[in-house]
Amino acid sequence: MDCFVASLLAMTMVRAGGCFNDPKTLRTAPTRAFLGGDTPNYADYIVFGPFQWARVVSPFKLLAEEDPIYAWREKLLDAFDGMARKSPGYQV
């Protein structure tokens, strides 16, 4: 895992109330659509925030398309009629 991504995930998981004590949790929970279960909840939004920030400020691709976190992020980019994806930012 890229050091930046690991740091980003660790920081946001702590902010999410410590509900995930290992950044690998996002990659090893493929049976759930979101961290909150079938629908996104606060944990998803708090972890997604830094990914959205990174998308806005840098063209650097943090995740490979085959990464499970990539698929999770894509779902959140499309949530609420694509509100996050429609905001100014780089294509990821």
C-alpha cells in the first residue's frame, strides 16, 4: 500500500471514532458495499473526505482501478446524483 494512502486512511479512521483499527479493513471487507453496510454512513463520509480533497488538489492517481477502495470511492463519487464527482477536480 502506498505510504500516503495508508497515512490518509489511518488518519481518517481515527477521526471516524476508531471504528477501523487497520487501513486494510477497507480492502478486506468486499462483502459489504460500504463501511456502514448496504448504505453509506458517517464512517464512509469521513473516510471519503480526504480522497475527495486529494482529487480536487492533485492529478495524482492514488488508487489502481483493481483496488477495492477504488470501487468504494467510485460509489461515493456517484452518491447524491454525483455531487462529489461534479465538483471541480481531476479525473481519478
